[in-house]
Amino acid sequence: SESQTMPRPHDQNACLAQMPSKVNLDGGWTALRRKVMRKTSLKIETQEVVQVWLAGDWKALPLVESKEVIRRRRADVLRFQMTARGDTYEIDVVQMTQTSLKSGRTRAMRIVDHDADTEDIMSFDTFRTEFKERAMSSDGGQHLTEGGLTDCWPYHGQDEELLRTTVQKVLKSMSLRGQQSVSMTEWIHYWSLERDGASHAASSEVNERLRAALQVDHQILDRMQMHFEIAAMPVAGSKDALALSSDGFLKVCRRLVKSQQATMEQKWADEVLQQHSSGANVLEEDDVLNYSDFLNVMLGRKRFKVHVWMYDISNGAAEKWSWLILGQEFKGFWHTGVVIEWPDESSEIWFGGKIFVSTPGTTPFGQPIEKRFMGYTFKNKTDVISYISQHLCPEFTKERYDVITRNCNHFSDTLSMHLLNEHLPDEILQQPEMIMQTAAVQALKPLLNRWLGGFGTNDGHGQGDRNGNGAKFGCEAEMVLLASLGPCALIEFATQEGGRLQIGRVEEVTQDDCVVTSLDFWRGCDVERTVPKSHIAKVLQAGLQKARGFPASDSLFRSTTTALLEQHRCCDSWPSILPTLLMPFHPAPAVVSEPAKNMIADEGSSYSCTLDL
């Protein structure tokens, strides 16, 4: 079992300690050597949880509500009512919707996998106690340094590189004041965002604004935590979780505005109340705000307008002749692009065999017939680009373009669902099927696929926009990332889509997933979980590649360890062990006849193995 510890006789550890110290695979061999000796203490399983679309992002329901929805769904109860947070909701697990009977508002729901052992919510007091214990041994209890956190991190394995990189990542994310050490307030803030499941986008934006605020008022974060703790109430069904109702949050804002002391949070509270009075959807009646939500609303998380631009590719002919030719009238034959109004510039994102980002209005389709407002998104440009690269590039390609089933409008619809959880109107999505019902138009399908799915290629019509400056998406970056994955790769990954990033070591690679080991501070051990490749953000150190002639780490060390145990000797056994060890690297058996320095290199790659015999 992957979660069990491999038996380790005493003499095996002694033999492993005698392994050649100058074996190098761009750092990978050292990790492989440690893999044999390291104990994986916990294998993380997952459980289903329910999320709702709220304030431009997916937010988990309270655990009690989530369990109840899943319980009834498994019992084939498809529609039912549930009372929670002072409201009654109509739950439809067929359409996956949650409708408030009080306000009539309907939200989309989804069920996702989440870590199964996260029911015990850590409190602010827990964070304080842990910080004091660790900081006291670091510099007297005021701050925690990288060395101090490394020394007290609850990890007893041998992968020092994983430990060092993890600690550096955590400290860098924690530090909001730009110093080499972190205070207790920064410590509490970091782990609270981690506990609340804040998305990478939301936490990054909050931290960016807090860093700027701390330059002006270095006590602002301390007071924000105090305001939340004083006003928040325990969450039903959870031991230590705290949250604010919408009414409770507004009371906090009113109390801050009435304060005689002029502070930054007083200004923020006044802005929130003004927006609420003007009818802006700052928060909803049944909303429950955890610490992360509280900061997001107070700091005014930015939102961006989203439009769908509709172009008539018939240049007016559809409106004139569609009734005569097709038997029904169309205002236009639609090509669409999604336009997002970023703060620096607006971008039009569209699909034409490749995915493009263009300046709005400069695409090969001229000017739009209609600019339809779809709503607001909280996702920033970096997150949108990352999502497209990871999820949409592999699906929307020239080879897979189909004017009926996978065209520009299907791309716009998929992107709109990611940004807003809103589909494009049926008049756009269903139009190709209605048009292609006639035999004359069906005969033109190959030509339409070649024309509309060929932009940016030699047999197409352009390079993004009329000025040639439209950025063109491709899967090259993702292909490079996936190509560098392999056993022992050091990566940045998220446990859920859009989640905060952490450091991990790849143990095994399958077609769609990776088995990854990471160091969990609060579980007090290293944990192993299965991570979809789409959740991997960056490869910090490439792993071993089977395609380049390298064996899988498990099989490599299984044969090596077996040979060591059979020999029952250390240094004297290496001449007979090395042929077994080197076998996977060569098509022919390796023969070691005398002590020598041998270089084994895979032509065309950066991997090499230097052996001192």
C-alpha cells in the first residue's frame, strides 16, 4: 500500500548510508535516495462537499448543510427544502440549484472533492498558542524567522530540500511587511486564510491591499483581526469556527463609522455602507462571512465588467436572406468574443482554431452588432489567463474545431461560466444547429470549419487582429510543464481548483493525476494525496522522465534495495549492484569492470548521472 511504510531492516539503513555521494541527476538522485528512507505518515482521502456560487466565486456551504445535501442526494431525494441561517431554501440536486424562499434568489451549486479530515476548525487562539511556542525559541517570542520555523516544523523525514522550499514559500506568503521574519499577526492571518479555504485570487488581492495599508498604518491588521473576533459568532455544527452574518457585518461597519478615532478601517466601513445604501450587491441577506470574506468585503475586492460582443459574419446577409433560404429569420450569424474590462486595459478573448487575446474591436470580424453586458467577475487577468492555459487550450484547438459542436460561441460560453457562472443566451448557442439543418448549408460545413477555425495559421485568415498584435494562446507552456513532470519533481500545486499554492514532491505520475507528498504543518507529518495535473501551477525542479529512458523511481529503488539486502554488505557489494542499478538507463546491460568515473547522458536532455566507483 502506498500509505504504508516499507519495512526497513537495520542493515538496510546502514547500506543506504554508504551510497555514492556524487551521484547526480540534476538534484533528482538525492531526492530518490531520500525517498527510500522517508516515511509517508498519512495518505489524504477526499470527501464530497457542496459549494454555491456566491460573490463571484465558489464558496463551501457550512459542513452541516453540505452533509445534509449529500445525504439526501445519495438517498435519491432530488428536491427538498432545508432551513439554515434564518432562511428556507429549495434544493434541486438535478439542476444543482439553491433557491431562497425569502428573497427568491437562485444560486448554482456544485459538488467537489475536498480533504476528508478537515472537520476540526482551528481557532485564532490555537494559532496564537502555536506561534508563541515556536517564536519563543526563535528570538524571544516577538517574531519567527526562516531558521526558527525550519527547526520547529513537525517533520522528521530526510527530504531537506522539500522542507526548505516549503518553509521559504510559507514565510514569503506570510510576510506582509516585507521583512525576513513574521509577527504573530501575520502568522494568524496566513493560517486563517488557509483554514477558510480562500482562493488564490482572493487571498492575493487581499494581501496586496494589506501590504499597501501596512506601509501607512502598521497596526491595521491587528485591529482588523480584533474587529472580526469581537463581532463574530460561533458557526452551528462546528467546534471553533467563527463567522459574521450580513447584519452583524453591517453593525461592525456602523460602529466603526461612529468611532471618534479616524482610522483606515473607518474609511473602508463608510465606503461599504454607502455602497450598501445605493443598492450595490456588497453582500446578500443570508450571507455568512468568515475571516477571509470579512477582509474581502472591507478591503473592496475589485470586480470587472464582462460583455459578450456579437459579430455578424454574414455582413448583414443573414437579416436579409435567412428567411428565404433557411425558413426562419436571423438577425445575424453570430461569432462572439468575451470582453473583460481590466483596470489597465480591456481584453477581447475569442476562439478561431486557436485562442486569442486581442484589443477589443481589432479582430478580423470588424465591429460588433451588439455588446451584451453579462455581469461582473472578481477574477483578475492572471487567473483568467492561467485558467485558459490549463483548461481551455487542450479542449479548443484547430483539430477539434467544429462549427456545430465546438465553435467560438461554445468557447465564449465556457469562459462565461468560469467568470460569471452564466451561460450565453440560447439564441447564440443553438443557432448553428438550427442553421445546419438544411442540406445546402451542411455541404458548406468543411469550408466553414476551415475558415472559422483557421485563424492564426498558414491556411487561415490572420494573426489575431488586423494590426497583427493579438496575443495567441497555445499549449506550449502547459506542454513544457507536463513534460517536466516525473517522479521526484518539486512542484507548486493547489489541492483544489483556484486554491492557494503549496510545495510538493511528485511520487508517481499517471495519465491525468500525480501522487504528491507535501509537508502539513498542522497534521504534524508529511501527507500524500492525488492531485490532478490541472492543479499544478509550476514545476520548480524537473523529475525523472520515462520518455528519456529513466525508470520509475519505485521500480528503480525496488531493484536497488533488493540487491543491497541480498548482498548483506556495504561498500564491497557495489561492483555487483551497479549493473542492476544502471540497467534501465541503457538498452544493453551495463558492465562495470574497474573503478572509473562514468558519465551516462541522455542525448538532447539535461539529465546526466555521474558515478564515482
